[in-house]
Amino acid sequence: MTTTSIRSLRQMLLEAKRQGDSRLLAEIACGLRDLADRRYRCCLVDFESCRPAFYVRMLDFEGSRIKVELEFPIEPRLRTVQWLPLSHLADYDEVEDLESVRKIYRDVSPYLKTRTTKLKRSHESTATERGRPGANRRGRPSRSDEGSSDHPGQTASAGE
């Protein structure tokens, strides 16, 4: 796999969507796994403000979401680990100026539901962080875990 950047994988994804070519999706998934294996660093982009919202490190990839660790700025009210769509990630050199971020947005906007990604708050993860996903102290699902989007298969964690 020679695709080694978020930019190139995002461009491949856009091409696959435009042409309806699902064969490219396997190559994109392979590239994302490669970047996650290398703990690739990139940015979470806020298209509303046209700037990076967080600097992140890729951890994993599953389904249509990328598991990242928020590295900077440190925001104690948010979960450190989030599941995000490829459309809202960018390489460092892509977010150097406002116009570069606007170009990314123009490319991905036909496929986005929202301009910003909804991040999970840290208080929503207390049961999961204790090692019992979806359970409160009595072992029953907690109200805050119902409809939780910890897993990439659930769509509430990020608007794409």
C-alpha cells in the first residue's frame, strides 16, 4: 500500500463516491489500517470555523469510522478516544491556512451531514471506562449508554 496520507485516502473516498466504485473502499480501508498501525498523527477539522479543532493520533479503523486519540488541545470534558469519519480529518499541511480548509470543505461538502463532528463527552463513558461496556454499578444498562455511539457502526457520534 503506497497511500500514506489522509489527503490521498480522502480523495480516493470522494472518487469512489462520485463514481459509485466500491472496489476502492477495500484499498481505502487497507490504507487507514496502515496509518492506524503507524499511529499516524493528523487533525480533526471544524469546517464551521475553518480550522483544526484537535490534533489527533489514529488508533484503529472499523466500518466507516476511524478511532483516534485527541492529543491537543487537552479537553478534560471530552473523551480522549473518539470515533470519527475520514471526511473530517486532514493532514497537518492541509490546515495551514483558511483557504486550504475551505478547499477540503468544498470537496467533501456534498457528502456531509454536518460541518462539525459531535464529540462524546467524558461523563458519557464512565461505565465503559470501568471495563463493563453498557453497564452501571448494578450490571444493568445505564440510561446514558442507551443509544451510545462508542462503536463505529452507530452513527450518532459524528456527522458525516
